Amino acid sequence: MTLKIVSCLSPNHDARPDGAAIDMLVLHYTGMRTADEALARLTDPAAKVSAHYTIGRDGRVFAHVAEERRAWHAGVSWWAGESNVNGRSIGIELVNPGHEFGYIAFAAEQIAALIDLAGAILKRHPIPPARVLGHSDVAPARKEDPGELFPWQQLAEFGIGVWPNFSSPVVTGEGDRAAVEGADAGRCLSSYGYGLPPHTDVSVTAVITAFQRHFRPTQINGQWDGECASALAALLALKAVS
């Protein structure tokens, strides 16, 4: 599709850290009642928040901050040893009222525009598939967006992000029992990139919930199980070859 890009500049940005590569893409929902409310907040200097782009439900793309500048979208966050996620990422908001105001499925036009926009961003910047993330991935104790209705699998089919192969058998053997224990889950989730102690004060339960929201949205209960373990093993294998 031909992107419909509308200039909607935000004053809320600053310089990226010297030498910082743009190697993360972080996706959000706006979490406000209307698109107009969201755009007003993202461009309000008093709010001190922004994103590089917002995508409306009709597929229009609102451009707020130049990609070479740091937008203020991730807040307190952490991923794979990086606490300044804003400094290394591009942030895209998708208009959706979110869990607070009546979470709904994302519109087809919106996702089509995201696929085109994100695909172009990935051509401009060295962003590995495993570093296309949700806000809840980098801030699991604070955020739920873009949420369990976000079509991560569809995006992965277009080379945007990753999706685990659930056709692999679920681990059930006695020797694999440790893989479904909370402590081992934390170690493996940390190796994928999630922030856990001692790097952050986020609980293992919050991180498991964020992982499920992204990669196993059919059941979000904060409890580690064989399906989660299989999904994570598949993701770690994909990360190793990407």
C-alpha cells in the first residue's frame, strides 16, 4: 500500500547518545480514548512524551520525530543490557484505546500501514528481528501494550519480528522438568533479553506475563509451563541464527 504520511511534529525529542546504533523497534498502543487525544498528548511539550510515528485506525501515519533523534516513548525500560531503550530505538504508536478504555482488535488498514512503515524502517537501520519488541517487553512491570490482540505472528510473516514455531513437541521429559520451573524460566528469559534481577527490580511473574502477552497470547496467567518453555527455546534458536 502507499503510505499516507501526515506531518504532526512533536517538540519532545533530543539527541541520541553519541555512537548509539538504532537497533530496536518498539511498538505501542496509544491507550487513550481517541486518536485526537493521543496526538495532542504526543505533541504537547508539557507531557514530555512522544514517538517517531503514530498510525491511525484508517492507516494514516502521523510523523512526529525524525528517526535520527531520540523520541521519548519507552520510559523506564530495559532490554538485553540496555537501560536507555529510547536512545537506541524507534517508537511507533498505534491508535487503540487499550486495556483501560476498552481494548479492541487493531484495524486491518492500521496493520497494513505498520507492515509497510516498519519494513522501510528495517531497511534503513540494522534492527535484528529479535529486537522488534512491544512496550510490555521492555517495561513488563508497567506496561501491557501493544497487548494480546496485536498480530505479532502476521508481522513475523513479513519479516518484522519473530514468532515461535509451535509445531515442535512440548517438552515433557523428566530431564526437561527444570525448563518449566520459575528460576530456570527467569534465566532463559533473561538470556533472550528480558530485564530481571539483578539488572531490574521486575518480578519473574511480570516478565512471564509479558512473554505470554507477546508470544503465547491465548493464555496469559504469569505461570510458566511446557508450551512457554518450547516457545522460548524456539525463539532462542531463531535469535542465535539471526
